[in-house]
Amino acid sequence: MCSIAAVSAAGSKAPAGSAAASAVCSLLENMTYRGYDSIGMAASDGIITKTYKTLGTDFEKIRVADGMRVASAIGQTRWATHGSNTLVNANPQVSLDENDMPAVSAVMNGIISNYDDIRQDLQSSFEFASENDTEAAAHAANLSNFDMQKTTRLLSGRYTCIAMSRGGRIGFIRGGPSLITGVYHDENGVGMRCLASDIHAMAAIGITRIAVIPAGSFGYASASGISVFDIQTGRALRLSYEDIPLPRTTQKPPGGITEAELGEAANIASVGAAGLADSTTYAIKKAASIIKSAQSQRVVFCGSGSSFHMASLGACLLSGSSAKPACELICEDVDVAGDGLNDVMVAISQSGESGDILQAVESARHSTKSVISITNNPYSTLASMSDVTLEMGCGPEQGVAATKSVISTALILQRLLDDSVMSAVRFSDAVSESSLDKAAVLVAKSTDVYMLGSGIYYVPAMEGALKLKELAYLHAEACFAGEFKHGPLAVLESKNIVIIIDPNGRHADLSDEIRARGGRTILLSRTKAYKSDLWIKLEPVTEGGIHGHVLQCILAVQAIAIKAARIAGMPVDRPRHLAKCVSV
């Protein structure tokens, strides 16, 4: 996932200084969690375009500092997909005119699938300087004389692109991830038209009224307004604006974003289902009606990463509370899962822009009766593709590793699928912080970690293993507890850590076998039911029963992973090779 932004203050009275460029930088700074390999900006004074790029996210290196009178600017934070992380491959990409002057600059979120074909077709007319597919969009817009509709006919793939002409005109194509527009006024009262990938970035700089650019559209933006058209027909489209709340002013937490969001996750869990917004509660009732409908034959839960773990939780909860068949699928398996004419799909994605989930929904839409989405972004592409959207409502999640969105999703699923879970899930006490610290020390010293769980507790085992890979860069593997001795035990090395998630104390024999072969065990359970190298006590859950213990275990393994990563000196908020949302 990348983030893109554009600001236009162009017109006969363009503001002095670099207000547009500053606004682009502010938007991008609030979206660096979406991609942080490189950042870049192209700025135009209406005649000349200058491009600024740097690896990493030091915005001081791309700010306009030479007194340029900026009328329009575009920019991007990049997560490298086409081409390695080099300055040449950083965006914006530029297409030159016959005098080797910048004619079109472009930024893009997504992938142009026919990039190789475009490169071959246009290499006699344009010099391709990078390996980045965004450059194909810049050359295509140049070849089309900045006609965005003609540009779309040259490009294939799931992408959203913003381009800027030599005169500072802003054009855009939304053929993929979301694009938001609004009007920004700086401290001097200068009004500017803004485009950005992220609604939270808009709100963070003070924009309170926004509109979502529709999928399958193109258009042009200037300080005086915005025009949007249907890609296929060229018909003018009317935008629907709505007010959004400004975010609470907060300082960057001293321990890091991910730790702070884990703390928010614990608060969400302690409030439980009672903390769901009224709109979400209403949508849950509507979604529950769809699932319970006699016409729906099977419920398919779908997601990637932590969202797949929640899909597994959903299938487990429904199977335990209903006779209706349920299954969980990773996104890429949806198109081979059979023609479920009356299936209901529950699609889970924090961002609502993951390419995997969008392709899965598209693949299933022709045969699926209904699509219910669970997302933290009600303005996302996924939400627009759904019959009912259940909003996580946990606030912006900027840590790459999902924490509070996992807990919010779990609460929504519990309320949706099990009528007995109508009250809050409350903990009498949190899991002991000192025991989590001790567990993290053991884990950080190990080269291999195994997470074991049975039944519904396999969900926190998967979640814990993923978090250790994401954050601590450790080899970690989730395994059904009963299956560990049927193969995985063969690769157990001395001092490997095995975390057994066993609230009911059922796996004493397994723990003994592991310890007899030199492995070290960490037990998560309500009582010290059997010997282990470390016992993490699960405190009593006063309401919610088994559901509460699942949340406790998820929070515990997430905390262990974060702490182990800190001990190892890893960049918890920005793990290597990863981004918050994989839109490609």
C-alpha cells in the first residue's frame, strides 16, 4: 500500500510561497504508515515543475526551500512493488517533452498490470528511466495530451493515479484503491483543493467535509473545484459530500504507536460489545438477519493475515451456535471454493482496500447471495461493494501489526454470531505484566517458537505466530496442540520455545513430551494445571465466558510479540518489507 496526495491552489492569484507543497507534505506525513520506503513530491509554479525525492521519510528533504511559488503539488509515500527501493524508482515519476522538460508527473497506488507491454510499445517515443510501473502512467498521460479518459484506455490493472501537467493542472484516475477529496484552508486562509488516499489524513490537517471519488471514474481538480466523470461513458458524476469529525489532538506515544494501540485494544476488550456504536449495532442486526435467512445456505468468512484469523474465529463461533454450515477461506481460495449460489460472504479487512479481499469479493459476487463486510474504513472500496458494512469503530490504526482492529472485529463477530454474547466482556484484572515480560525474554532468545492451541484457541495461536514473524522477525509456527506430536515434534530443538494456549489445562502430557526433548514451555491457562517453564495466569472473566478468554489470549500473545521485538531492537511500528495495507 502506498499513499498519494495532491493539492491545487492554482489560478490567477496563486498564493505566494509554498502553501500547496506544505499541504501535500502534511497529508503525506499523516499517511507514512501506509508505505515508508521513500517519499517524493512534484511541485509546479504553473510553468516549471520541480521534483523532490528521498529514501525513507525525512520530509525536510522534500520541502520546497528555494522560494518557489507553488501553485500545485502532488506527492507519494511509497511501498516498493515494481522496482527496488532506490531514488530512481521513488515517485513521482516524470514524463519529459521534446525539450527534456517535465511534461507530466505522476504518483500511483496500485499496480499497472500491462506495464511491460506499455514499456515495449512506448520505448521508441519515451525514455523509461525506472523500473516503476508508475512511469508508464506518466508516459501514457503525456501521450494522451493529459486526457485522463484516453489515458485509462492505455492502462490495465487495479490502480489509482494522480497526474500533474506542466502547467500545474491536476488529473486523476480511480481504478483501484480509495481516493478522497476536500477543501483545505491554511493558517493564512488560503483555500486549496486536496486529494488523498486516506480520510484520516484529511481530518488530521483540519478538513471536515469530504467526498469519496467513485470507483471507475476520472477527473480534474483545481482550487476552484473538481470535475468527475465515468471512465466508460464519460458522463459527469456528482460527488456526495459529508462532514467528518476532527481527530483528537494527541502526541506520539513515548513507547511507540503499536504499544499504544495494544493498550487501546485492551480498553476496547474491557468495554466489550456494549462499546459498539449504535450504527454498528443496527448494522449487526441487519447482517444477522441475512445470515439467519432460510435462503442462505452457507456462510463463508474471508480475510488475509490477522483478518483471516478473525475469519477463522467467525466460522468457529457460527459452527458452535448454529446448524448453518460455515467455513473460513484465505482470499486466494475463494474462486476455487465452488459455486455457492446462496452463500453469504463475510469479508474482513481493516483498511477495506486490501487487493486480496477485493479480488475475493469480485470473484464471489456473481454467485454469492450477500456480502457482509467488517472494516475500519466505511469509505473504502470494500464497503462500497458490500450489502451491509459493520464498522470496527476502533479509530485509526497506524501500527503495521493489527492490534485493536483484531479485538474490535472479534467483538463484532461475537455479537453477530452468538446471541448469548449480548453484554460486555469484562476482565477482573489484566494478565500479569511481569509474566508477559518474562515470556518475552524467553521468546527473544529463541530461534524457533511454536504456538499451540485447540479448537477456538487455535485462533490466538495463529495470531501470536504471525505477530512474532511480523515484529520480532522470528520463525514462529502455529499448530493444533494435538497435532504437534504428529510431525512438528521432530524439528524441536533444545531451548526452542513452545507456547501452549490452554485455558482449561488439557495438555499436560504434551507439555511433558516437549520438555523431555529439551523444549521450553510457556503455559497460558486459568490454573497451573501442569508443569511448564513459565505460567501466565489468565485472570477470571466475569462476563462472556469462553469469548472473554479468547480475547485475553489474543491480547497476551500480541503483547509478548511486541515486547520480544523491543528486546531484539526491531522497529515495531515499521517492520521491514511490510506496510499497513497490501493493496496489490
